Amino acid sequence: MENKGRTLLIGALIGAATGLVAASLLNRRAEKNENETAITAGDGIKLGVMIFGLLRAIASLGEEEKKK
């Protein structure tokens, strides 16, 4: 059980750090393009689909080894 908690904690820290870097990049982009928004609706949808694909890939990491 201790390993599960450690995995969740490390995952949460990595997710928070990644989110902080992403927000920083979006802020920098918004400051560079003063009149434009940092992200459009289309960009948001593309990003959401890519994140969903990444999560599916992470979820299936150990499944291929089990099939062999």
C-alpha cells in the first residue's frame, strides 16, 4: 500500500509541475501577442485530445507485456 501512495504522490507532483510550466508558457505567449488570447478554443480542443491520448497510452503501458 505504501508503494501506491508514493506513486500517487509522485504523479501529483509531476502533474503540478507540468501544469505550472504550461501556464507559464501560455502567459509568456499572451504577453508576446498583446492583442491575442493565449489559447483559442480550437487549440484547447486539440490539446485536450492530445492529453486524452497520452493518458490512454500511460494506462496501457503494462498491458502488452501481460499478453505475451
